Amino acid sequence: MSLSKLFTIGAIALLACGSVHAQEYKAGELQIEHPWARASAPQQSMGAGYMLIKNTGNADDKLLSISSNAANMTEVHQVTSENNMVKMGPVDSLPIPKGKTVKLAPNGYHVMFMNIKAPFKQGEKIPATLTFEKAGKVQIEFQVEPLTYQPGQSHAGHMDMSSGHMNM
């Protein structure tokens, strides 16, 4: 096989793999990109989910709640650091400012799946419903990535609302 054919096959394979991670959902003027969660470790009763939420509209919005039948309780949490103490807890709502992208990522805002009903397995999808103040409800699926998954850090120019030192 020629080198150019091998290169072409490799490029097509990379493009196909990249599209697996290109999940995108719309709710009004909001775009929800690449919702994902890590696979569960043995005996783990909780899971965490992450995503980007872009507000392409001219008005602020808020994520009011999230629900999923994959867990007994699902909430948006925030990791904060105060006086060298790292804390994590639920937030009442998550602002999605107009023209900005909010990142739910490890060590910051994230979705907590508490008392999961079954382990999250790599390759599976976790269904959930996001409820926004203005955009309403949208059904999404979190792609379950490997336990060691580390997303790319190439979201320059976005409103990064992550902080702290925990990997939630």
C-alpha cells in the first residue's frame, strides 16, 4: 500500500473518531456541546458529568435543573476553594450569560449523579434533561468516556467558570 493511501485511510479514521465526541444539542439560543462523564470505578456510587453551554443569543439564561433516570438524584455542583479548603456543593442555578460559553469541567461546575443505579460503562450514554429558564427543556446524552479520560484544554476565549482542586 502506498504511503499516500495509508495517510488517507489514517486521516479518515481520525475524522471518524473525532465525530464520536462531537455531540451537540440545541435549546433555543443555547448550544450544549460534548456532554461526557467518566466510567465508574468499582463500588462507586456517584458520577460527574461535564459539557460546554454556549449562549449565542442576546439575552442571559440560566440552567435551573438537571434530571436523569441514571441516578436517584442529579444536581449541578460547584467546586470552590476558600482559605485553602476545597468545598463542593449544589448551586441553585447556573448563569449562562449572553454571548458567552460556560464550561462544566473537572474542578469547577459539574453535574453530580448521586446514588447511580448502575455503573457508568465506557461507550454507553447517560440520558438527562436540562431545564433552562428561557430555553426550556432539552434532552441530552452524556457520552461515557474511559476512567482516565482527560479532555483537551483548547477552549481559549471562553468563559471558564471552573475553579478549585478537586477532580469532580
